[in-house]
Amino acid sequence: MVNYTAKYTKIDSGYMGQLVEWPEVVTESKDLEECRTMLRDALHEMVLAYDQLGKEIPVGNALIEQLPVEVQRVGQVTGSACMGSGR
């Protein structure tokens, strides 16, 4: 059994689901639960299609980690923050 990592993003029309290790497996739905179900179905179909085509199935089991960062103003970056201290 291989595990894949799903990433869900809130979009205007609901949610987009995509596999981190296999970005071609992507779906959209109005709610998160339906998006999960559709993503599982899309994964199953892609496994079957790749198998039929003799293509190598991407390896799963990615490790995802959230990295916290303190941001003073969201959406605004100063020149010194982008370029470093210049030393």
C-alpha cells in the first residue's frame, strides 16, 4: 500500500484537492468532503490509466511540514526583507 499526501486549498467555488507527489491528480468541489471523495476517485483512475499505459506510478509518502514565520504586514514585503541585510 502506498500513501499519497493530499493538499486542499479553499477557492472561490469551494475546494481544490491535489496530490503533492502526483500533481496531475487534481479535482475541485463545492465542499471539502466531496473534494476528498473525488480526489480518491481521481487517484484510483490515474493508477489504472498509468498501469494500462505502462507508465511508472509516482512514489508517495511525502513528508509535509508547516514552517511558522512572523509577518509584520501580510502581502507587503520591504526591500531589506527580500534582499537580506546586505552585509
